[in-house]
Amino acid sequence: MDNLSRVTSLNEPATLSIACNNGFTLSSDDKLEVMEALQQSLELKELMRNFATQAARFVQFIGIRFQSEQGFFTADFRKSSDYIENFALNTHHEHQLGYISYRCATPLDEGSLSLLDDLHRLLLLPLQHCLRMSELKAISLKDHLTGIGNRAYYEESISRSIEHCSRAEQGLALMLLDLNDFKLINDNLGHQVGDQALTAFASVLTKAIRHSDMVFRLGGDEFAIILTPTTADSATLVEQRIRKMIAADPTLADLKLSSSIGCHNWHRGLSTTELFRKADVALYKDKKRK
């Protein structure tokens, strides 16, 4: 099987079953129907949801999970099954696309393995296109210099984060930052040194935030951090950590660079534009104190 590599099986307790089929091969009509379903979307979650629906017509399993560097999908994959069957999906050139796993009440028999082989072969091409699209989108949302999110990614993320926090009733804060007197670095020492400073600053911000927070370069020396979830002390603690790490960073300390920071907490009824404006006002006030 050049595109389907069996990895391992694990043992854990079973629950609800999705579907059952005792066939050993897919008919031409079956393959056509599966292919048509897999061509409906190049969005990873939608593609894998369609694949799970089709696979459940032929093979008995409880849940499904797909993992790759470009994305992740899971459906009913709680760790409560007697068996987990794992497979590596590889192209004909042995390029690994990711891993697909099935929760099963019993081990998969040879007939089911044969059907999955056919199903995985049909999945390969749309999955390759889908993951490539995900990769290109990820590149388009990254700042080319620092590797963190760019302004487009910020615009996409702030709206999504507010929507999530509104539903989950969690706190959110927007922090805006820039480097004081950064223009003097570019003018006196050149843009190469300026780029080194920006890269060092982005690295500090990335290390200073929590796993749930997100950092972006909006342009020039302007950066933003979405803090979520937040408490009354969250933003203050992050700000203190950032200032301490700036002072300890060799590149920024050698250039005698510091940062101005402004932050504002989101509340219901506050638009993304108004949240940004209020954080920007706080940034300006902090800059005036320098």
C-alpha cells in the first residue's frame, strides 16, 4: 500500500457506533460518489467532515481524527474506545500529508482495511490541494520579516476572538505596542539594524505572551497583542513581563530601545474599531510619559 501505511493500534473502552458495512471493495459508482463529495470544499474541516460521512457508509467506526502540520480535524474522538487504528497518509512520492485515526469498537478486519485503502486513495488528491491552500493562506497571513501574524491576520483574528469571548463570556484585551525612537535607528544605523530590532522585539513579544494570546505586526514598528481570556491582572502581568524581557534582550538593550504600551479591555457593545482606538489612546498616553 504505497499511500496507506499502518502505524499502530491502542486499547481503550468503546461507545457508540457510526456505521457498518461488510463489503471488501468500492464499486465504480461508490468511488464516483465519494469523489464528488470530496470535491465540494477545499476547507480542511469541511473536506474531512465530508470524508467521514462517506467513510462511515462502508466501514464501522465511532470517531475520526486527522492531524497534519497545516491543520487538524476531529469528530467524536474522545479517549473512550477499545481500539484506535492509526494510519499515515503518503503521496505516491512518499511525501507525508498527515495521520488519520479511527476510534473503533473492535479491531478493523482485512475487509475494512481494504475499503479504507480505497477511501484513502480517493482522499489523497483533494487533501493535497486542501493542505496546499491552507499553507498558502498561512503564508499570506504572516509578516515576512518577523514570522508573526500580519495586519490581515489581526483583522481576521480580532473579530473572531471577540465573537468567541462574547459566547464564552470570557474577558479580552487589546494591547498595542511600538518601539520608542525607532526611526532614529533606521536613520542613523540603517534598515538592516532596524530589521534586527524588529525581529528581536517580535521574539520578545512571542515569548512573553501565554499560549492563548496572539501577537501581530501591524506595520513598521507597530505591534498588537490579543489577550484572551483575561482577568483584571492579566494585561498588567503581560506588560510587566514584556518590559522586563526588553531590558534583558541583548539586541534591544544594546540599541537602548524601549517600548510604549497601551491596552484596553473589550466589553459588550464595543466595536473592533473603537477597541483599537481606545488602546491607541492608551499607547499615546504611555508614550508621552517617556
